[in-house]
Amino acid sequence: MSLLTIIGLLPLIISVLIVAIPSKNVGLIKKVAFAGTTLIAIISILLAIGFDKSDTSLQYVQSNAWIPTFNINYSVGVDGISLVLILLSTILVPIVVLATWHESDSGRWSAKVFYVLILILETLMIGVFAATDLFLFYVFFEAMLIPIYFLIGGYGSGNKSAAAVKFLLYSLFGGLLMLASIIGVYVISGNQIGATFDLAQLATLEIDNRTENFLFLGFFIAFAIKAPLWPFHTWLPDAAKAATPGTSVLLLGVLDKVGTYGMIRFCIQLFPDASKTFTPLIITLAVISVIYGAFMAIGQKDIKGLIAFTSISHFGFITMGIFAMTSQGMSGANLYMVNHGFSTAALFLIGGWMMMRRGSSTISDFGGLQRVTPVMAWTFFIAGMSGLALPGLSSFVSEFLVLVGTYTRYPVAAIIGTLGIILAALYILIPVQKILHGPTTPGNENLADLNLREKIAITPVILVIVIMGFYPKPVLDLINPTSEQVVTNAGFSDPAAKVGK
Amino acid sequence: MLTAPSLGYALLAPMLIVLAGAVIGVLVEAFVGKTRRIAIQVTLSIGALLLSLQQLWRIRDLSSTTAAVGSVTIDKAGIFLQATILLLAVAAVLLIADQDNFVAQASALPGSPEERTALQEKSAQTEIFPLFLFAVAGMMLFTVASDLITLFVALEVFSLPLYLLAGLARRRRLLSQESALKYFLLGAYASAFFLFGAAFLYGYSGTISLVGISAAVGSANDVFLLIGIVFISVGLLFKVSAVPFHSWTPDVYQGAPTPITAFMAACTKVAAFGAILRIFYVGFAESQTIWRPIITTIAIITMLFGSIVAIAQRDVKRMLAYSSIAHAGFLLSGVVALNKDGLTASLFYLFAYGFATLAAFGIIALIRDSSGEVSDLNRWVGLGKKSPLTAAAFSFLLLSFAGIPLTSGFVGKFAIFSAAYQSGNISLVVVGVLASAIAAFFYIRVIIMMFFTDPVNDSVSVIIPSVKSKISISTSLLISLVLGIAPSLLLTTAGNYANFIR
């Protein structure tokens, strides 16, 4: 059994342990959840250490027959891209558990159900990035919706059940379109090389252009809803506003990455020709997302809504980097996925603490927190700066790579995208100023600063943001070889820099 | 001198055992005292079904397949279908054994003094069991009948008891009786259409056997063939409640006693689709250019109509009725596929859908207030708080109907759609996934009502089921669960048995 399978199974095993603990013993449930997910994080770091960076083929592979009738296998394996995303998931989960210790207390159901859902979600998140069988991926992709749906609907606030349904229906719709495409690919493989769901084999299919375009769209729309890309984004702000901060971290930080990951792994690898055909359209949508998300973020009065729209803008950058089809753009996009995960986590967690203390999520209710709660204010400031890609913080490196990578092929898109950075300064600095600086407004005088648990939870996130800003090499070393390979396999070579005449 | 033809009793035995059980059941009604009937009837029914299963197991590998002078073909697919019907029937009879769903005395007018007396005496209408067994035997015959007359006889043998059973609900009796009458009248029309079509096909080919009809294609004026196929299809599509022949379904599902609804929804679907598959794969395979566009259109309309209209339903039984209409559309995609994968997929789908449906209706029968079953969805709010386990089980079944991965419904849908794609009917696949997306909406709405809405102060509660219901529901649930995670257990078998002898 591959180490990957063990890591994937561990959350399930821990969730069984938690089921065995009596519901009343909430403290023990939380401790087991935290200890268990930390253990998983440590093992997954070991997995990363044991990963051979120079080898671009899949590692930790395992394959067992699951449904032989359709040649469906339980096949898992990781390359650089999926490895960093698995790391992102497994590291964020214990942080979320620790940071949102009391999130589960006021839900519709008990804390036990909350942690069982989180752990099931973790298994599915690991599975979705590890799957190398298209069918297996789809199963994880769709099954993931159910725990998130219950997490939003059961523990969220405000108009939570409507938001949960909107999220679920959007995702299901996309997923079903993808199912039609998966069936198409499967049947075509049956006609050409023998029916299979193995990704490496499917990539060798010769599909006629018209069919390929349709199949591509089935996948792409599903991923664009997930990512989310304008105009498929409308579920995200609602879901982010209704979900608890911890759920939002997992939703925006990890789950939405499945969308961009899927574009790289499936759209480009399986349908290189169709990807080429649709690239101009997708780059356009990505640029619109960047600008639209930024403008909407500027207009937000609600902290959660603000973070949601900044994410839409950032996902625009990621998509742009992917479809620029240059190795820099691809690397940048992959790095961006990781960085966005951590900076969103920081924003949501600290924002969540602020909202919990103040009892409001409206930006104008806050003021002058710098004086009252210096630690909370400083961490929020760093998270915000990471969100606007300040040089020296992690997001800067990835945003820079994306823009450089895009410029060599689509200069106009890159230039308009740069506008997004300027807008980012607006949408981050204005709220930061309102919330942190100035005189302390009424209602904020007696807010408590971060306690020890919260400090411990946020430290690793802030550390990653700062260290990755100065020294992204360890992660880039993992990402670069695979990114280059993806671009090359899709039949692209990096364009030579244009020389002015 | 005449020699008696060989009937092939071994092959017919599974059906004969069930029929014998039914006849003995009638005798029990005549000779056994009122109080002891129910226990005997239940034992007799289960015994007959299990014995029949055992006989089916014994003949599964027999090389000779035709019996009763060629009018019955017990081939691999036939055996699979018969076994499916028997297994579902065992689960259904355990639900039916909960007598409090049924009228105390059917002949007493609703609200009359006779009815009150019957209720006080705790008398029970135990004729249900022989009727049930006759229906099961008819269904079994329907899936293996290989000529048009036998098909018609089987159709009537299983339909007539169902018309009666639908009218026997204990509460809201007028609704129940109305639905039975509606079912009977429309069913009679459909049977007439079937017979009319059979006559045309006989006129066209000069034979009533499916193989003969297949061989005769192209030998005469195709208009008669077309008319024959269309009219036969009307009769069959009525039974599987495909649009536009579906209008009885919601009324009957709602009016009939819930265990009978469970039985009809599960077993009638298997029997009717079993016959449809046989007729189209064996009898009409050569004339596919004639009927394929028609059935494709009907499948598309059925999927969309069922899914869309279900959204407007406020009654859980009616909602599941429309959902079953949508599922009939999915299954028709397997018929249109007309390849071995399509047959395998259909066999798997029927089995998985049958058990999920049985479990769902079994659970519905448990949700009550003081005046009986509560099927109004608005009163299901907060059920997840009152009895989380029941609500979770029902949600799981709904997710299976919706086709979410890791449920049996998903595997079935995937199998059917890939067979349809394989056969080049891509439009069916696209409409199928769209309909699934629409359908997801109303399944999920029920989950919201149960889990995300606070319970109102209402007397609705989940009654504690009898041991029999408990066994039936939990077994069906377990089967749905296992088929979702390890579908190959059944898929491989379905693949091996997906074979019609021509």
C-alpha cells in the first residue's frame, strides 16, 4: 500500500475514533481531531521529503482494480503539482481545527458531526489530488460537495441553507456536464485503445476537433464553476458569507483549487488542441475575473464578502497563468495556488476572530484595532499585504511569475492584469485603514487580543507567507519540473522574448 | 395419435412454485380461521418466494432454455430478472406484513358502521398475500415470455392483482379507491393497445413469436410493422410510466398503501423493463431504424418531464412518483442503446433502483402522526432533529436517486449513459445529465427540509418499525450502500447474465 493511500485513509480512521467518543465529551473530540490531523500533516511532510524532485513521473503510485467491468481502478500517485496541493490541504486542516476551536459549538448539530465532516472532507481532498484515474477523480470531486454542503448549512450563519444549496446545485451542474464528457472520453478510448480511465493513456487519444471541443467544454465549465471564474462565480460570495471562517478556509483555500488543478491536469493534458482553440476566450474571462473581482472587492462592506471577491480576482490570475501556456506562467499559477491558500487562510481566520469578538462582519463597525489588539491587527495587516502581493510576501512571487509568463504570449492581457495589482492595493488598504488605524470607534474598546491558542494557530501561516516571499525555492523546485512538462506535453514551447525593432 | 408436448417443468418451476403458493394462499383464506391467517400467509409467501429462488439457482446453468412449447425462454437475462423480482418481492412482502397499512375489510364502505366494527374486531384483509403472489408470478412470466400472447397473459396476470391492491389503503380510503379505479381504467386501455399492436404484428409477420417477427422484417409492408411496434410500445410504456403514458403514476403512488407502492415501484419496473428489453432486443432489433427515433424522443421527454414536474410536488409520494418517471427515462436510454453494455447497465440499474425505491417507501411508511402516514413534505421539516438516523438513511437514498458518486444510483447512471454514448446516442447522454442536474434540486430540497429547517411543533414522528419492516428496510439500505462502494459485486454478474437467447 502506498504511503499516499495511508495518508488518505488516516482521516477516515480518525473520524471513526471520534464517532466512538461520546458526544458530550467535546473537549476530547477536539483534541483527537487536532492531534490526528497534525499527525497527518507531519506524515505528508515526510511524503514530500521522500519525493524525488528530479523525477517528473508519478511517484507513490498504487493501482488496484475497483470496478473491473468498466476498467475502473483505484489508482493514485503524485507529481510535483499534486504533491504541493496535498501538502496545502493536510497542513491547513489542523490549523483550521485549532484556530476555530469554538466554531462547532453553536452549530445545528454536535461538535462530533462537525469534526467527522471535516475529516471526511480531508480524505476526499487528498483523494481528489492523488487520483490518477479519471473516474476515481470524479467520484472524489463530487463526493466532496456533500460534507461541505453540510458544513455550510449546519454550522454557518445568516442565509446559510440557501447559500449551501446554491453552492451544491452550481457544483452538481458543473459536475454532471463533466460526467457527460468523461463518458465521452471513456467511450472514445474504448474505440481506440481499449476502454480505460487511466489519465496517461487517455492523453494519447486522437479525438476529432469538434468532439474534442465539446468534451473540453464539459470539463472546463465544471472547473470554472469550481475555481470560480467570471461569470460562473456567483455562488462563491454567498457561500463564503454564510460559511464559518474555518469552512471558508477549506472551501476557498483548498476546494476551489480543485478547479484550477483540474484545468491543468485534465483540460490541458487531455485536450491540448481544444485548449489552444479556447485559450483566447479563457484568457479574456480570466482578465475580466481579475478586474471584476477587484472592483467588487472595493465595493464590499462585509469582511467575508471582501475576501471572497479578492479570491475571484486571484483565481483570475491563476487561470491566466495556466492558459498562458508558458512554463513561467504555469509555475506561477501553481505557486499561486499554494500562496493563495495560505493568505486566504490568514485573512479568513483572523477576520473570523475579529468578527467573533465584535459580533459583526461589517467593515464600518470596526475602527482603531491597532491600539486595542495589536497582535491581531499586525497579523491581519500581514495577511492583507500578502493579499495585495506586496514584494517580500509570498503572493508577490507567484503574481510576478504569472504576469511575466503571460506577457511573453499575451502582452495585452498581462498589462490589463497588472491593473488588478493596483486595484488590489485599493481593496486591501482601504479596509485595513478603516479597521486597524485611526481612533478606536465605539464598540471596539474592549476587544480582547489573540489568545495563546489563536497565536499558535496563526504562527505557521504567517511564517509560510513570509518565508515563501523570500525563499520560494523549495516549493518551486517541486513545481517547476512538472509545470514545464505539462506545457511541453501540451505542445507548447516558451516563446522567445520579443525584441523591439 | 397426439403426444403431449414437453413443457420443461424444471424451467417453469420457479414460476409454478409462486403460483402454487398463491393458490394455497386462496385455500388458506377459505379454510383457516381469521386469527391465524396472517401468520400462515406471511410464512407461505416468504416460503414460496425463497423456494422459487432456490429453484432458479438450480436452473441457472441449464443449456436448454425454451419451455412451454417455445412460448417461454428462460435465458440468462431472464433468470437475472426473475431473481431480481423475487429478491425485491421478499423485501416487499416483509413491508406488506405490517398490516396496519391495509384496510380492515375492503367491502365495508368508507366511514360506515361496518368499517368501524371491522376495525374494532381487528380483522385484516389477508387476501393481499395471494394477490401479491399472483402478481409476482405474472411479473416473472412477463420477463421471460417470448411470444406476444404469453406476454399479454402475463401482463394481465400481474396487473389485475395490482389494481386491487392499490385500492386497499387503510386510511384515506376514497383516495385509494379512486386511484385504483384510475389505474384499472387506464391500464385496461393500455392492455387494449398492446393487444391491438400484437394483432398488427401477427398480420405483418404471420407469427406471434418474437424471433419470428424479427426474422420477418422486410418481408411485407413496413407500415403494419410500424403500427404494431407503436401500439405494443404504448402498452409497455404505460407500465413503466413513460411520458406521455404516465398520468396514473403520481395518483396511484400516492393513493395506494405505501408497502404496495413500494412493491409496484420496484417490481413492476423490473418486470416491465425486463419485457421491454426482451421485446426490443430480440423481437425488434432488426427494425431498429423504425422505433429508435421514437423511443429516443420518448426517453428525452420522459427524463425532462419527470425531473421538472417533480420540482413542483409537495407530497413525498408524488415526488417519488415523478422521480420514478424520470428514472424510466434513464432506463429507456439503456433500451435505445441496444448493445450488450446497455443490457448489463439496465440489469444493474433495475436491481439497484429497485432496492433503493423499496427502502425509500419503507421509510415513508414509518413517518406518521395520529391520523396515519404523513406524506406532506412541509410537515417533514426538522425530521433530522427528531430522528437523525431515519432522516440520514432517507437522505442517502435521495442522493442515490440523484446519482451522487459512491451511491448505487450513480454507478447505474454511469453505466446506462456510457452504453448510450457507445451506441451513438449522445443527445440522450446530454439530456440525461441535464435532467439529473434538475432532479438534484428537488432531492436536495427534501434534505434541506429535514436537516436545515427547525422542527415546528407538530405531532409528526417516526414510529418504531416492526422487526419485519426493520429487516426489509435495513437490508435494502445495505444493498444500496454496498452497490455504491463495490458495484463490481453485481456488475460482473449482470455482465455475465446480460444475454438474451434469440
